[in-house]
Amino acid sequence: MVQNITPEMKSFLEETSKRVDLAVVGGSDFGKILEQLGSDVDKLHSTYRYVFTENGLVGFDGKKPLPEEVILN
């Protein structure tokens, strides 16, 4: 069952991100996380300093991709 972010939580996190760096870590791919957080790509990267998808194997610092890893490694 997919649960999307509530409007209240989304607003809270957007306000909080103005004061501290936030990160998102999820097991899904980037598209699914984007869908669950109800954001466009630019809004996601401006709200969350770090985004880690696929259990942290794929990551971003802002819009800058971080080195990727393969779970077998």
C-alpha cells in the first residue's frame, strides 16, 4: 500500500528546510519517492538537501548526483 505525504507534513518539512538541511532516505526508486512526496524534481531538491533512493544506493546532494553503488558490492 502506497502512502503519500500529507499536506500538513509536506508544509511542515518545507518550512523546516528553511532552517536546517533535511534528507530523504527510501527503498524505492527516485520516481516513486517523487510521487510519494508530491513534488516536482526542483521542489524535491530545494526542500531536501540530500535524497537517497534504493536503500541509499543512489543519492543526491542537491541536484548533484553522488557516486552510485550496487547492492552486490
